[in-house]
Amino acid sequence: MPVTYKNIQEKSKKLDSNGKGIHPNTIKTNEELYSYYKQHSRTYKIKQVKKKTLQHSTFDESTIRRISPDRNLINIRRKYMKLSKEELIDMLIQIEQYVALNQNKWVASHFQKFK
């Protein structure tokens, strides 16, 4: 039987005389139980490997230039859902900086044309 939060909860219900068992969040707060879970759980190990293999996207102007308005938004959404919150925030900040710098360049060029 694989070691998962759900399996631990179900097994603990069977062993508990009151039939309550252990709530999955209790596993996270109990250091001894959580270390056992991390040591023996395949799903935990898979998640750790998956976190390590995610590539951090590097932002450059060519990335923005290649964006097409006709792209498949479902695929783009799926790609962004795989990113961590931190990666999304970093990407958003980089894009905002790019937009702000280009807006300044655009305003300066129009001001030069106006003269």
C-alpha cells in the first residue's frame, strides 16, 4: 500500500477505537509522522523531483516578439499553471519592466518627432 495522506488517514481510522483517525493536515504538523511520510512516500518524492526539474524561464525581448495573438490560450494557461507562484511573480515583474521601458522609449521617440 503506497504511503499517501489519504491512505494514512484511512488506515488510522481503522486502528482508532473511536474511528476518527488522523486528519491529513495533522500529518504535516507532526514532525515524526511527517518525516516518515517524506521518507516512504513515492508521491512526495515525485513532487520533489518535479520541483527540481522545472526550468526557470529567462526573459528577453525575443520572447515578447514571438508572442502571437493567434496562439492556443488553453496551452498557454496549462503552461503557466505548472509554474510556481514565485516563478509567475518573477515573470510578471520582468514583463512589467519591459513594458515600462518600452513605453518610455515610445514617448521619447514621439516627443522627438513632435519637435
